[in-house]
Amino acid sequence: MAIGKLFHIIHMTGDLPALEAWYDDVFSVKRGFLDHHYMEGEVRDASLVLLGDSVIEPLAPAFRIDGWDKMPLGRFYNRFGNHWHSIAWYTDDAGEIWQRLTDAGVRVYVEGGKLTDVRPDPGSAIMTHPKDTVTQLEFMNPGGLMDQMDPRLKDGSDFDSDWWVKNHPVATPGLAYTTVLTKDLERAEKVYGEILGGTVLDKSSSELTGTDDVYVQVGDTVVQLSTPNSDGTIAAADMEANGEIHHAATYRVQDLDATEEYFASKGIKTLSRDDQTLVTDPATTQGVPFRWTTWDVPGGPRDTA
């Protein structure tokens, strides 16, 4: 299948200026290819920011526009508030992916939450129904626009994905993996492995996060499929409150102690940690769970062993 580079993960918020200011202050994110952009078809405001080689899309419904709450993004915000929303990849053929998804019974949508039963052209952008793929997924062809705007793709770009490793206290090359909570690991593995054509890299359990986990590489990105196995954890609370959902982002770092010390200076609290991974308090990270790890998923894109 034609699934390639991660396009972005969406951080939903009710206060976009505050969220963008936080990313600027804490992480010195790189900007320049989509800033404070209003999209009429989705009735949303958003920016794209780079942290390492990974893109985050801070996004808010366009509250000033009548009917914002009737749109899919507005309904999501009203139900879940500040939360991770979805995962998007670049593709060179959205039509091929649409065919594979619909053949498997997955509902596919285009801009504005419109269900489509007609195979789109390769250059389209498509989204899945979150109930069919555990969370919403997007696939977009970058041709013609994003490949001239995204610094990671643009010819002649001077973007350096190692800037943070060399210059910033959070010495991250980018995303290690992103977590999707599921009630049924076997079903989720089928979606991300068989239907999307991903590669299962690892299966394990984590005492730190209280989850049973399956790591699947889709395109260039590792998705951690997780089922809570104990109470009193962030994952268990999110599952109980919100069901199956895009839950967390985990970034690769070089030094947990240095990362924790820097975060403390920025008012970001540590909830728990072990020798490899640090879990920060969502109440101090704009409402969403982050983790920071020195561990590489075996066989994944950051595993150099």
C-alpha cells in the first residue's frame, strides 16, 4: 500500500493561541508551512509545527463561525475537549487506500465529514470513521501543495530534523510512537496490520502505563495499540471516559533526567517514570498525555541496534 511519511498528529484545543504559544515556549517548534490557517470545509483553525522530524497540528474549531459545533471537529471538541484527535499520513494514491479500506468494510469520508462510496482520485485526501479504525485516520497526497510547503519534502529546504538534538534541552529527533487505545487488541492489530498493511514489530506489557501493547509500523510511523490492564493509570482513565481513541504521543529523547529537569523549569510535572520512559501530567501539557523515552521499538524506524 502507498502509505508513507507521517503528515501530522492533531492536538485538539479550545484555545489555539495559548496552545501554539506553549509549543513555541517549551519546544521552540519550527513553523512556516501552515500558520493560523482557517479551513472553510472543516470550519477549523490550525497550524502545523515541527518537533524533530514529526509534525503536530494544533487545532481548534472556528468558534466564531456559526455552525462550528455541527461539524465533525466541533462535535469531537464538545465531547472530548482538549485531546489527541487523529493520525494522518502522506500517500501517493488515496484511491488505492480507499479501495483497501472499503473492501474491508471501513467507512471513508472526504472534507467536511461527507461519506464517499466512489473511489477518489490518487491526489485526494480521505478520512476514516474512528469506530472502524479505532481512531480517525487521514491519508493525503502531498503533491502540488504540501510538497512545496512541508520543509521535510520541499526541494532546497534547509530544515534540519536534528536541530533539537543539537540545540534544545528536549533533545528529541521526533516521535518514537503514538498510542491508540483499544478494547480489542486482536481487532486493532488486524486493522493496522492486515487492512493498512502495517508491520507488527513488538508485543509486550508495561507496568508503567498499565497496558498490554502491540507496536505496528504504518508507513514511517509506529502506532502503539494499547489496552489498559490495571486501574489508576492515565490510559485506564481515558478509556473509561472516552472509549477507543487516539491517546498519547511518545517522543524519543537522549537523557530522561535532563528532560525531566527541563520540564520542571517549565511547570511540566512528572507523574511516573522508569529507567526508560517518563510520563508527564496531562494537566501540565495542555490536556493531552505525553511520554518521553530512551527506548527504541525493536525493528522500528529509530532502532539502530
